[in-house]
Amino acid sequence: MSKTVLFKNRPAGKPATSDFEIINEKIPGPGEGEVLLKAHYISVDPYLRGRMRDEESYIPPFKLDEPMESMVVAEVIASKNHNFEEGEFVSGMLKWKELQTSGGTGLNRVDAELAPPSAFLGVLGLTGLTAFLALDKIGKLRAGDTMVVSGAAGAVGSIVGQIGKIKGCMVVGIAGSDEKVRYLEEKLGFDKGINYNTTEDMETVLRQVCTDGVDVYFDNVGGEILDAVLQVINKDARIINCGAIAHYNETEIPTGPRPEGILIKKTALMQGFLVRDHVKDFGRALRQLSLWLEEGKLEYDETIVEGFDKLPEAFLGLFEGRNVGKMVVKV
Amino acid sequence: MSKTVLFKNRPAGKPATSDFEIINEKIPGPGEGEVLLKAHYISVDPYLRGRMRDEESYIPPFKLDEPMESMVVAEVIASKNHNFEEGEFVSGMLKWKELQTSGGTGLNRVDAELAPPSAFLGVLGLTGLTAFLALDKIGKLRAGDTMVVSGAAGAVGSIVGQIGKIKGCMVVGIAGSDEKVRYLEEKLGFDKGINYNTTEDMETVLRQVCTDGVDVYFDNVGGEILDAVLQVINKDARIINCGAIAHYNETEIPTGPRPEGILIKKTALMQGFLVRDHVKDFGRALRQLSLWLEEGKLEYDETIVEGFDKLPEAFLGLFEGRNVGKMVVKV
């Protein structure tokens, strides 16, 4: 018997625990060529909100009454697939189930010597890859650049800022509490953190902090913080649109100041980024991220929520900023 | 004696003829190393509106009580500079004066065999360069792409669309009258023209016309047309923010639907373009544009307003769409 989280209701606006249902079901043993997997860590990510909408996007929407899915680190507990042995750890896009079978496609072996298994959902998973490759493809950091990152204490943001420091940038992080600001400045080595919840005039504060203007803005939130940053960008600035968590629960496209005038004046660039488009660069990125980890240049934190049943709650917590670093559920 | 157009008043909102004054003044003969120039064609351009604001930008603002300036084609009528001979035609950033002296810096000789002098303010001037280089640097056209251009019957837009056809794209032009639409379709070879003044739902019309979606949008206007195009862009679309004439007379930053959500979903790019940043590519671009002209692949039209005194009126006419192709004043 295994628990499964089903998607039961498409939320309008903010999702609630009632949009999910946890059921018990019997899982068959692995068929020929299959493995039986036991989930150890399950990733919860803001982008999953998008899959709860019934609209065409870069990944298909979740189906009602079907299991949720995300990146999972799991243990092979039985194998009829010669590529995988019992006791091995793998990661992959899997269902929110305690136990499940898989044909093995899309599963990657997890190197337990490099980092604890949960790290393969974060710094060595899609979030680390997102941070690295978005900066590589769009940010094009140069030593001496000023980089601002929002959602700075989050999974992607915390890696982005540290890569900025490795590359010799002045790094400013925007986050939602004084505790997170201290974390950025004291633990991750950001030059400065800004608490958006206690900042009345973000543009003025950014102008004070970024005395040389802003060359790169790594945007995880969208909305008014983006508006403020646009007012202080330098010529040829690069804005990476990586997330817009401020809008994920909106039911209509929100309005704001139009950016085209500033983009022209500053010959600046805004570009959307999806890590899935860059699979061919994953190997190179993971080698660099692993190296920085081994060299002690990269810190990572996790917010680990214990218990399979807490999956819906942990996911909802992302929209209230309850995480520092990567949010994962330990089964 | 020579007439000069002075800038007399910084307009809030739409400029008026009363913001200018035409005076008579005595012009001295050329000093040592100087030439005396007689203006033949003076360019009026939407971007000049930006220089009428007292704010930092990519070129300094016009000063009150000083002459206006823009690109001018002039004849050397007296020369004490060994680089220029009497009777030669040159182009350069010059004052709005019938006669003026110049030290010669920034003046380029005009090749009368290639095209009539006024063309050096248009297809072989900054507008042709803008069209070519913005497509080259940001648009990255591929045969089979669908490209939409706004301000399509204007100076830049009319060249943009024709380059799109040369590159094998499906080209859709948006303009402000049925006459302009016919001009695009019948004279310039656009696949389709759309009259925004008689189109109620631009998004729906774009969806009907661009059955394969939009890969490149060359934006000369900003505002609601940009909003509509964003709704129909394809994955990895490129949006060139080249102009925002819809906003040039606005006193506050206009608001509209926020683009960041769409940019992420489509991994699309919006990038501002200023031709002045690409001076090192001017030679290559002019060689290609000249070649296309000679091969008969590029048509260009001009709206020629006769009379030096009409400079302010011709400039104001740009904001009412009074031009087809490049607007110039013949002195």
C-alpha cells in the first residue's frame, strides 16, 4: 500500500489544501524492465502552480483526479531493469506517491559521494541548473557588474547570488523578512539584502544601494519589484524573467507601467528563461556546480518539511515565503 | 542671411508649432578649416520628441532658445577645408538652418550615383541602418518566420518589412489607414496589412492572419498593439523595441498588461535598440542596403514637405501619421 496525492480541483486564485486529496492505493511489483521506487525527497516548486491551470504551456497541465508530479529523489527497492540495482538512489520527474514503478526513462543516478540525496532536488537539480544556465545564457555576468536578484533567499535566488559573487559582481538580494536578509548577508555573502516587506519605496532604496546602477536583474517574482528595478537599470542591462511568483495566483494578467520606453532608452533586454530548453547544457552546468560545492564556494540551504502528508501544505507555503533555500518534503 | 528654427518651449504632451520660432540671422563665411553648407533636405524623426524633454538620455536634450538639429543633406557652397570641395553633397547631424558652417567632423560624402540625395536621410541613412541592424542584431530572421511590424508604412517599418520578404519571411504590417495598407500589400510586397484604426480586436485579427504565430515583432509604436502581439507570439519570439511613438507625447509612464508572464512562458525576448550603438556595423549595413537598392529589391518612398518654414509642421505631422516612408523637408 502506498499513499498518493491527487489533484482534485483547479483553483481560481490561491490554491488550498482542499484542491488535493491523499488516497491509499495498492502498488504492483515491478514488471519486466521496471523498477519499484520508494520516494525519499519530493520537490515542491512555484512553477507547479502553472500546471494547475488548464491552459497550453511548456509542460502539459495536471489532470484532475490524477497524481501530482515533480522532481523526486527515490530509492530503487526492487529492480527488473538491468540499468538499476536495488539500493541505488535516482532522481527524476515522478508522481507524488510513496511507492511507484518506473520503466527507467528519465531517471538519473544520484552520486551519494557528492552531496546528500536532497541536494539533487536543489543545488544539483533543476534549481541549481536554472540559476547557472539563466546567468550563462542571458545574464552574461562580468566582474564588476551590479546584479540584483529577487526571491533571493529562495531555491534559485540563493544560488544565483552566490554565482554572482563567484563571478566578481556586486550582489543585492531582495527577500521578504529581516531574517532572510541577515541570511543573505551573513551566510551567503551577498553585499546587501533588502526586505521588500519593510521597504516603502523600493526604487529609492535600490538607487541608494546600487550606486553604479543595475546591470543584471534576475527576476523570480515579477510585478512591482520589477517596475522599481527597471527605473535604475544601466545601459545594456539584462533582465532575466525566470519567475513571476507575484502573479502565479492571479486570475487576470496584472497591469503595471509599460516597460518598452525604458527598454529602448537603455537598450536593455528582458528575456524569459525555462531550464528545460537547455538539457544539452546540463552536464557542463552540473560539473561546474559540483566543483563549486566541493571547493566550498557554494552554500545551500533546504527547508525540509517532514511527512508525505505535508506535501500540499509545503507547496502552499512557497506562496507565503515559508522557505529558505530549496523547499523539499522528506517522505 | 539664413533662417533658423529655434526650440522655444518644452511641451508637456503633444508639441505645437508655438514651441518653435523661426528667426533670421547672419551667417559668417567659413573660417579656416571650415565649410559653408546649404541645407537641401532636413530629416524629421519621431525620436526628436525625446530630445525635447529635459532628461538624461542617449543624446543630450535640446536647449531652449537654441536651434533644433537632425540629419541633414547639404551642399558645400564654400570650402576652406581640404577634405571637401565646393559643389559636393554631404550628410550629417546639423542644425535646422538654411546656411551653416561646419568644421567637417561627422560629415559624410553623399554618393549621388547611388541614389538621390534625400535617400541618405532614409533608406541609406539612419532609418535604413536602424531597420537593417535591429533585424540583424535582435530579430535574427530565419526563412519561414512570421514577422509583424508596426508603423509599417513609416520610414523604418517600410524597410523592415521588405528586408523580411528578402529573407523569406511571412510579413504582416500594421499601419493607420486603408491607403497605407494598400501601399504595403501592393507596392512593398507585404503578405498582409492591417489598419489599426479600423480594427477593433487586434489580437483576434493577428491570430487569423498569423496562422503560425509570430516569431519576430518589430515594434515602432508600443502600447496596445504590443499587448496584442504578445498574446500571439511563438516560443523563442524576438520583440525589437525600436520605437514607442504611442507614448512619446505622454506625460507619465503609461500602464498596460505586464509582459513578464508571457515572456517566461514563451521564453521570448524583448530588447531595446538604438542604432547609434552600432556605428562599427554601419559600413557593412550600407553596403548591403545599397546592393539591394541596385538590385531593385528595396523600394523606398518619401514624404517630401516643401519649404524650410514647414519644418515644425512636418515634425508634428509624424505624430498624426501624415507620412508614408521617410518624412523630409526640402529646403
